[in-house]
Amino acid sequence: MLPVMVSSKSAAPSPEDVAQITNTIYTAKQSQQSLDAAYALADVLLNSVGSRGLAAYGIIPEIIKAATNKKDAARREGAMFALGAIFERFPPKSRLSEVIFLVQEPGLISCALDALADRQSSVKEGAKYALDALYGHLSAEAKVFGLMPTVMDYLRKVTGKWQGAVAGLELLSRMADDAKMGMESREVEQSKDVLREAMGRQLASLIPIVETGMHDLKAEVTKQALKTMNSLTELLQNDDVAPRIPLLVKSIEDPSMEALKKAIHALSQTTFVTVVTSPVLALITPILERVLNNPSTTQEVLRQTAVVVENLTKLVHDPVEARTFLPKLKPGVQGIQDHASLPEVRDIGSRALAVMLKAMGEIQTGDSTKAGAVVERTKPEEVEVVLEKEVQQNGGLLNYPGDAELWASAKRYVSTIVAEDLNQRRLERIIRNIVPYLQPLLDVGKAELVAENVHKHYVAEDERKYGEPVKEDDGEIEIVNANFSLGYGGMLLLSHTNMRLLKGHRYGLCGRNGAGKSTLMRSIATGKLDGFPPQDEVKTCFVEHNQGEDAEITILEYCLKDPEIQKEGQERIENVLEEVGFTRGPEGRQQQKVGSLSGGWKMKLALARAMLMRADVFLLDEPTNHLDVGNVKWLQDYLKTHTDITSLIVSHDSGFLDEVCTDIYNYENKKLVHYKGNLADLVKVRPEAKSYYTLSDSQVSFKFPPPGILTGVKSSTRSILRMTDCSFTYPGASKPSLQNVTAQLTLSSRVAIIGPNGAGKSTMIKVLTGEVIPQTGRVEKHPNLRIGYIKQHALEHVEMHLEKTPNQYLQWRYAHGDDREVLMKQTRILTDEDKAQMEKWIDIGDGRGQRQLEALIGRQKYKKTFQYEVKWKNWLPKYNTMVSRETLSDLGYQKIIQEFDDHEASREGLGFRQLEPKVISKHFEDVGLDPEIANHNEISGLSGGQKVKVVLAGAMWNNPHLLVLDEPTNFLDRDSLGGLAVAIRDYKGGVVMISHNEEFVGALCPEQWHVDNGRLTQKGHLAVSLDRFEDSRPGSSLASSAAPSTAASSAAPSTTGTPIGSGAQSEDDSPMKFKAAKKKKMTKKDKKEREVRRRLRHIEWLNSPKGTPHPKDTDDEEE
């Protein structure tokens, strides 16, 4: 039965008319005639009966028949022209045709894909054009739920052409590429979001199909499948997994156990902080499953796999996704718990299984499990019921021939699309995804009614599930309501997001490191953010303490210098300055130089400047970084009491955000999502947000080992390291980096070396520590002095050991009892001159003539210095000689002496250290590094901050007396820096540091040495700011740490009246002497008691376990 006319434009064509057109399509002698007839057919049907005509006139079966005609190339060509014409013309004007092409007649797509293997180029080109035309007119949902299933079915077929398989894989790759975020219009970007999320949910079924293509025998298919897999992995949107994707894809491409091991190893060393969603699980679960099900998997790989499962599962917050993927892993993890041979692996398996059960909504009770709360998504079947009900209530179908069958397919297709929109909570797309499909099937205006009723139904359902949306209009003054995108350096940070700011509100801007928070603030401040109101509409002010270039002018002059502020008049300027704490008058703070201000006062000055500019929005980027505790409290009170100030705040100080914020903007999938309340309220709604602030929430604490005793040093103010009149010039440099510098350090030193870049600070440290040798002057140190040194570029210490774990690195460094990194210093490496000196024959005047020195094998105290036991070359040990330090030094054996001193110092430092993994783990824990990371993660996989903790642990292992830090603020985050500051404050040894951070230096260092242009000047002794420590109290004993302990001088000696600076303990030109303790003459009674003690110790040793070293008997023991 022919369709009736359903269009007012023209009547339905007769079968003869349609037959004549189709005959021209398939038999025309010229391709152009065939093509014109194809478009004519499409237009005739569209202007009359619409999509119904495709079935009524038998158009589709005829196209399929012609396309598979192997004998007639013209008919195959005509079939592709017809396919291209209807694919191009029908979807834009009749969306219902999608149901026919993709659901009722999926063979059309197969015909087009097969035609790509045709020998005739015109047939191939026609097929390619048809596929491109259809793809270009499909919505995001139609691509995923219409086109993708037909392509996947084709790729599963074993009878498909390899050219078709390549094209199918290209289509999948194209979909994934089209889902990438960009900077296009808001509507386009929303469609991309829908496509990306919908495709991500389908990855579980997509990846196995593409994986099969990666192992195809045809090289072209394999190559395209690999490209498609890489495109699909772009859908993951997970910054934790992103660096590991190449390894994961490699493990899919190469299914060998070796590739799997590398992938699992990489994942086990990944710190997961981002929420894990179905795309991530779809990629990783098959890899984990293969490892768990392989009987030859080693215990170490099983351990790593269980760790990965546990870490991943902790961040799966959707039980539906957990129940989709985790059951595949459950038997394997259960097997680890029950059957792993190592107890440690069984424990990890047990932990992983418990986390899995919790994620899936199951609760472990003994050996059984029971279901927990169920969270369900909207299913297409549920939408079908609602849709059918609304259609029937609005008059039902028109019931033209074929409508019932078409509606059955359309209902399922539309319901699937609407269900996806509901699950993505994009309710605004419901109407547009219902109306176009129903219009040809219902009376005029009924499709819109059905769509609106379905929309209302699901809006109510959404509110029931998630609660009513917060009403924005609460009577407050809106100062910003902007939509914008943000990119930086070729990287998209925000895509078509909205920001609405109300007057007097304080907004915290939160997101993980690298999300683009500071970039957003600076873009707003400089007016470079497209879409954000310009400065003449909404005035913003970036509040920062950047007054360095105006250090020599007064505070009042600094404000008057700005033309915009000058308009306010001097009276108002003085009033505002006084409001924030700058007093008036000749002696007031307003007359102080800007350069004399501390970080806190500079922040107050910046706030005053913003107020004077009458800014609508204050932009505060890490404001507490420059403030001590008192000024942080002042800033909190200031922001809270000035309710007319609107603030946008970036801070990693969770306490500050909790205290001041009224709202939070959180970075989520390149959008700014608004939450009412402070940071704590955000964490309640989004538990994963806590991971951004873990370091801020938990105090990072360091513990440094005690330095031990230095022989002959009874006072903590006694010099232990001294450089005298030292100059140093780098090779090729035109002027010296250090000139005539004299300085000394003690066990109680807390010295900050400050100065401009290139002034010679690091060079001075290198000379002091023996990294380089000065051309003039001398450096002296206590023979037993141990120095813990962290370079300015701290990672240099471990860059040669990236393949080791931190535990292995420490074992390597101290394997032979000495610090191997000390032996690599220039002052320890033997030059050709030193080697020649070792071959010289010397006579020490003991009557045995000239001999060659072979080695130093012992050392003992001798008067105010040391003497060394010398082993002579080719002489028996009984002829060893004790030679004083000065004699050996005069003979040119300084480096041999230094090497032996280093060995003895290291031996003393390591006397109570056992180089065992368990002890090393505890040591790493003391410097803030997780033992699990220290024992199992390679250094190459650690973050910069973690690597520096490895360096710090290495430097502190042998209990150094002096800790040298070159710009520690460069490599530790603020919280780790706080832990380091407390550890330094409580440390019993000396500390010398280079730092530009005044807060850090001011809290720790009473002594500051200024280095400028290679010369050293002493600033003097300052009172440390103990109030910067949370645990300090007025009048506490901590104040004693401010006592002067060091001295420094330039060519002209300092006149500072400290014990050291005044020469009370030693003269600058005198050699360093260390007095031995005076021996007290023993009485007979003392000697008898000593014999009793020694006998008791010997008896105790005889009863001790085998291998216990015999205790030494000495004359200077304290007992």
C-alpha cells in the first residue's frame, strides 16, 4: 500500500515515477546523470512522504541489492550515489530516518564499508562520501547509540573486508577525537561533553574489539587499530593514569608477560588522587584480570597488582561502575588472599578485597557477603514506558502503513538517547532529542507536548534523587555572571564554564596542582580572559606583595606614585592606610621605607592599594604564604568584617579557607562548579576533594637524628668549620665569585646566607663543604665533622640512581661504611700530583731511612691534634709508625688525611646504624616519606618533593653535625617546609642555609650573612620570630635558640661583640686545635674499680650471642 501525502508541498509520487528515477540511478551511462538522479530521488521523497517513502517504495532493499551486484560496476556505483544522497539529505530534515539507517536497516552501513574494497575508484569514493555525510549529520547521542553499534557489529564479523575494518576503526577514532575539549562555541562544547561521557561508558565493549584489530594479520588494520586505541584512551580524562597510557597500550599490543609486568609496575608506582570512572576501569581491568588469572605470575607482580586494585578501587565512588568491572577481579584478588605464598602479599590481597567489597556496596561478614545500598541509573526500558504512556495520552500514532514497526524501533532508539541524557543530568537536551523523531508519527503539535511532559516527569525525578537545585536569585547584588574558556600554553584549562560572583562573598578557588587556578586569577587581573567583564565594568585587583622595585621610597609615596590612586586624594589615602595598620605622622609607619616591610606588612599594603583602587573583586593568590600566624589571623578578621569586599582566593591553607570562605568554586572536568559553604562543606559533598588538601590537613613532620659527640669539642659555641681569607674563581670567569671571605660555624649555628642571585652564596657553601677548592686561603674543619649537604639543584644527588628504590639508594650510598657521595667531591679525588706524591720516598727522621707511604690505618689523639698510624710499603705491620697530622700535611698528604678522617667520622656516625631495610624504612618515615614508597617505588617515579626527601634522608643517615641547605624553599611545598622548620629548630647540630624566603629564615636564623658581589658582610644577631611556630609560647624555652652562635667577617674583621667574633675562643689566623680531655691520675682504688668493671664486661660479653663485638677497654671511660 502506497503512503498518503503527509506534506503540504507536494503529493506522493507514483511508483512509476520512483521506478523511473531509480532506474536512471542504476543504468545511467554517465556518473553525473546517476548522481543527479540520486539527489532527485531524495528530494522527491523528502518533499512528499518523507522517511516513510524509503520503506514504501522499497528504496533500501534495492540499494543493498545493487551494492552487492558483483557483475555490474555501474549498479554498485549508483547504489553508493543513492546512499550518499539519502545520507546527506534525510537526517537534517527528517531525524526519524536515522532509525531506518541505523536500527531497522543496519545493513546499509555494512554495504558502504564493504564498498570501500571495490575495484572501481568511483564506488570507493561514493561509499566514503556516504559515510562522511551520515557521520556529519548525527548528534552526539546518535553517534554513540546509532552509528557505533553498527560499526562494532561490522568489526566483529569475520566476513568483513579489511578495507571496511580500517574505515570502521577510523570512524571510532574520529568519534573519540571529536570528543576532545576545545575552544569552540558553548553548544559545540556541550555536544563534545555528551559524546565524551557517552563513549567513555562504552569503552568496556569498544576496547576488546579494537584490541582484536591490533592483532589482525593485515598490517593496515593493525596500524589503524593502534591509532584508534590511542584516540580512545584520550577519553579517560584522568591525570593520574595519563602518563602510564603508552605502557598500558603497549601491554595490549604486546600480550607477553614481560609487557604486562612493566604496565603493572608502572601502575603500582602511581599515586591515585582523581576519582576513577568507568573509562579508566574499562582500560585497566582487562590488564589486571590477565595478570590475576595467569598461573605463572610471580609473588612480586601479584603484590603490585593487589596494590593497584586497592588504590584504584578506593577512588571508585559509583557502586554501579564498581559492580560492572570489579566482579571480574574479585576471584583473582580472593585467590591472592587465600593462596599467596608470602604473608605480606596475602595481607595486601585481604586489604584490596575489603576495599572492593565496600566499593561494590557489599559488606564483609565473615566468609559471606550481603548486598548494601543499591544505586541505579535510569534504564532505557524505564524511559520507554514513560514515552509510550505520553504518546498514547496525546492521541497515539497516525498509524500510516509501517508506522507501528517504525515506532517500535524509534521508541527503543529515542529511549536509549534520553536515558543517557538523564544519567549525565543534561535534562535540557531531552526535548530536542524527542521532538524531531516523533513529529512525523504524531499529529501537529503533539510531539512537543509529549516531549514537554517527559521532560517535566524527569525533572521531578531528578529533584527526588538529587534534591532541588539551589536558587541563585536570593536578593543579593550580582557583580559578575560570565561564561568563558581558559587556555594556557596550548593546554585547555577551562571549557565554556560559568562564574557568578555576588557582592560581599568570599570565593575559594580549589583544584589540584596544575588545574590553572593562578592562571585564571592572573588572566582576570590583566583583562586577558575572553568572556570576563572588562576592567571598566568590573574592576579587579590582584593582591600580591610585589613592591620590591620601590624599596627605597616611603609607603605614602608608594601609594601616591600610582596615578589611579592619586585621584583619591592624600587624605583618603592616609585614612585607608591607617585603617589597615599604617599609622600617620613623621614617626608613623606611613613614613617607613617599603623595603623595610616584612611579608605581612607588604600584604597589608597590597590590600590598602586594592581598597584605594575601589576594586569590585580582590584576587588573592596564596595570601598566607607571606604571612606569619598573627597576620593570617588579621587577614581573616579583615576579610570577614569588610562585608562589602568580594574576594576570589587561591590557597592551600585549608584552615584559612574554612575560616573565610562563603562559597567554593571547584575545578571539575575543566569546569568551575559552585558549592555553597567553605572547604569542609565541599569535602562533605565531594569526598575526593580532600585529596587536594591532604598535606594541609595533616602536619608533615620531620625528625632529624642527634648529631653525636665531636671529640675535643665541649662547647656548642666552639668553632668546628672555618674558612680564612678564601677566594674562588670559576674556570673561564672574568672575576672571582668569592673574594677574601672569612667565616666560621659552630654546633649551635643557625646561619642564613642571603644576597642577590649570582652574589656567590652557593659558591661559599661549596667552598665550606669541600665541593670545590679555593684558589687562595684555607678551609679547616674538625677531623670528625660530618656534614649533611643538599645542593641548590637537589635532584642532582639521585639523578644517577633513578632505577633504584630509595631504600636501595641508601644501601648503595653507605654500603662500605663511607658516604660514597663524599668521596666524589673535588677535595677527595686524587689528582696526578697526589698520585705522584704517593710514590715519593720520604724520611720522617726515625732512623729507618726513606720509605713510601702505603696507607693510613689508625688514628689517635695527640696533644691538641691527632697522630696517624702509617703503614709503609713493603714493610711489615710491626714497623708501622705514628706520625702527627702536621707532619703528614707538610709532606703533602692532605687528601689522604682527609679521606681517613672522613672514614673515621662516618664510622662514628654509623656506629649505631644498621644498614637493614627495616631500619632504613623507619629513617625514611622520619623525613616524611611513606615506607611503602621508599621500599617499592623507583626514584624515577617519585614526585620532586618525594625525591628531595630521599636526598634529605641520605644526607641525615650518618648523623651529621652540620646541615647545609641551599635554597630549601625551592624544592619543598609549604607544609613540608613547615615540618622541616620544626625539625631544624629542634635539631642539636649546626645549620647553615641559603634562602630567599624571609618567613623561613626569620623563624630560624638569628645570624644572617650578606653576600654581595663575592664579598661577605655580617648583618649581626637578630631575634628569631618564634611566634611563627604553632607550638611556641611567649617565655618558653625555645627563645633560647636565638642566642648568638656564629661569626662572619670580610677582609675587615667584624667588631660584633660575640664570643666568637671577638676572638674570645680563637684567633682567625690560628690553626684549629681541639683539646683532648685532661687525664686524671688514678689512685689504687680507682684502678681496682676499673679492673672490676672490665672483668664484669668481659663476663657479660662471654654470655652474649655469638658475633657480638668485644667491648673496648679505654682509660677515659666515664664509668
